[in-house]
Amino acid sequence: MQTQLKHSNETQTARLATLDELRKNLFPVHLNPVPCRTTCKNWLDDAKIPRLKTNPFARRGGGPCYYQVSAVEKFLRSRMLPGKIQVKGGEL
């Protein structure tokens, strides 16, 4: 099961994506530079973004983990500041 992310006016068309796909396509839209894989995984786990497996009943492994793209996008938008911060009297 392969997923592809397609950007269209700030919305994603994929429903599920692996962490590597998220780091390649979604994280660069919100962050530059993109954090390491471990940091991204910890952020998503701390935010309680559900992980889905292709075989959740497998004792070990069970295939790649998929994250819900809309939940990750919502998390990134709620946690990240806009590019320019407006302050009273001008910009920083």
C-alpha cells in the first residue's frame, strides 16, 4: 500500500502516510530544516496521533506504521508559529 502526498492550496490529498513520507512532503511545508526522524516520531507520539499498522495483530513488526495526514497537519499548524511575527509598532 503506497501513499502519495499531493499539495493543493495548503491541503493534503492523502489520508495515511508513513513517517518518512511525512518528513519528505508535509514537514518541509511547516518546518525548515526538518527535524530528525526520532524527533518527529516523539512529537507525533506526544501529541497522541494514532499510528496504524498494516497488520496490528502481528507479534513483531507488522509492516510499516501509517499516520493520519490530516491529524499531523492539524498538529503542525497548531504548534508552529507563522513565518513573520507581528508586534506592536512593526515586525521583528
